[in-house]
Amino acid sequence: MRFVAVRFGFFTDPDATRYCYLRLRRLKEAIKNPKIVDAVIRELEVPTDGARGSSLREKMAAVDLHIDRLRADETSVWYGAPPAEVLSAAIFSARKTAEGAAGDLFSDVGGKGDLAGPITSWLGVTGFKAYNERPAGMPGVDVIGYQVGRLMTKPRILGIGLENEPGQLGPTLERMAAFAEHTHATYLACTPALAAELLVAYVNEPQVHRWDAAALRNKLAALGFGLLLVEGDAVSESLAPRERKPDLAKVMESLAARQKKGSAGP
């Protein structure tokens, strides 16, 4: 067997580059763990020739060769996909069978409420404040951020939808679209785990025969939405949103009217 390694590229930024929404730095660390590699071998059905005692280096060589075969097979969902994308997607799908070794690789959370704190902190770091005075249950986005105009900045309003359930993405995007005209920019915020799960869901749709790493990004870009990935307390922009030019006077009037209506009660 020839010994090779999954090709990541010599000049690839390990923190900015993602495969199946997993940071390259974390992916490189993951494949150093024998339990994760064994889970990938099972997930991709990598032939091992019965060599149970193979070294980690030998196992990764077998994984690499098998990924090359999958990428060259026109009947495979992995046909033409980058090797690292196949590897990362396999880790995601196999992470629950890796005997706990995969840990928090994809930054799973219990519910979308867990995203609110990191997003609010991110708004503060980027010069925005969360608009907390709107009535509960107000249709639209989950978090509104505003930036007061000053000498070197213009007033801006951001709308951010939070999601952690794949089945709720459609309704969430519909609510975001209804509110988008009131914002300068609109984002979907989720974990890498949800983003990866959405890619898995997409490839399993009828008439879809290839893994598409850009499926979620394309869906959001078509709506003009950006994508924020939440990893613990850290938030990073994975896709920039389309800029809009809302009428700020009308926006604030609308927010004030909804606040007054919400405060009045039934």
C-alpha cells in the first residue's frame, strides 16, 4: 500500500477554511484520533484487508485511497468532491459512533436559544447593540442589532434569524424574508453542526445525486442573506449578506408601532 495523506494545500488558512463547515484546523486534529479514523473507515466502508492492527498512518492511507476511488466514481455522491470535504462529511456522519472522540467538533447546542448569547456578544464586538424592546412573538427575525450613526459610521440595522432544527429552516427563512426590507443586512445564525446536517439533508433529497458543499450558501445567497456560524462563544461570518438601503425613519416608526401594540396587550 502506498502511504499518502489527505491533501489540504500548503497555503490554506486552517481557521478560515472549512470543509462540511468544520474548520480545517479542527479537521486536522480530528484525524489524529484513532477512534475518529476508525469511525470514518466504518462510515465510508473503507477496505482494510482485515488489518485490524494497522497503524493510524496506514489507516489514513487506506481512507485517502478510498476517497480517491469515490471521487472518481460517477455513480457516487462524492464524485468530484474535494477530498477534505468527503473526509469532514464522513466525520460528521460518524461522529456519534466515534465512542465520544468527536466530542464538540461541530459545536452542537441543545436549542436555538443557546445561540442568542454569543450573537448578542458578537453584535457588541462589531459595534452594534441588540434591540430588546420589541414585543415577544413579533414576527420576523430573532435578534435585531442597531448601530447608532456617529462621525465615522452611519446608522445600521441588522436582522439575525437563529436556527438549530433542520426541519424549521424553511419557516425561519420565510420570517426573515418578511422582515428583511427593514434591515441593512440579514443573517442566518447556526452552528456548524446544523449547517452540516442541512448538507446531508440536501444530498438525500429526490433528484439530488451529488454532494454540494455550497447548497446552503447558495440558498441563502439567493435570498440575500449572510451566514453566521456559532462555535461556543465564538461567531464567524461564513457568508456576507447583500446590503440593502432601508428607510430608517419608516423602520423605527414600524418598530415603535409594533412595540406600542405589543405593550397594549389583547
